[in-house]
Amino acid sequence: QVQLVESGGGLVQAGGSLRLSCAASGRTFNPYTMGWFRQAPGKEREFVAAIRPSDFSYADSVKGRFTISRDSALNTVYLQMNSLKPEDTAVYYCAYKFGYGLNEPDYWGQGTQVTVSS
């Protein structure tokens, strides 16, 4: 079992920045992939970013604005979100999957709210 604890959400004005963190604990072992999804009201959950042992990927909507990073020693992944837009408002979920890729994650965090005001 893997537990994911997220932090860092909040309210920010458009153009501002936030940094999300997600710490994994429990039965973690390499290789694994961690990342972020988000779900806005009335919409389906969508992929945001993922970081694998050797590379990373982003949704087109966040490229150039969001940066994902990882501290393997702490089993923690970060999402630096810059130039935030009102359409980035959503609940952001951390995801974890053994191996490579984030299709059908094995574990989810509880979610953290990000609200961007115009």
C-alpha cells in the first residue's frame, strides 16, 4: 500500500504562482512514476504532468507554465505552477504508479483545491 499526501493548494490571482507537493510513503519501490491530474467542476479528470525515472511529460494546456520535479530520496513530487489562469481552477490529484507511465494509476491522493481568480 502507498499513501499520498498532498499540500500547497490555495487561492491565487491570475498570473500568480503556486507550488504543490505530494509525498509518497509506504510500500514504494523503484521504478515508479508520479504525477498530477486535475478535475474542474462538471468536467472529467484530466492529466496534467508526470515524471518518470528518466523523463517527464505535460499536458499541452500547461506546457511552459508548469514544471514537475521529483526528490527521489524523499519520494516527493512537486508541481510548480506559474502564470496561472482561471481555467487552471480545479482539484489537483497526485497519482502514483509502479513502473513507467501514469495510465490507470495505482494510487491517488485526496486532492487539493487550486482556485485562480480573474
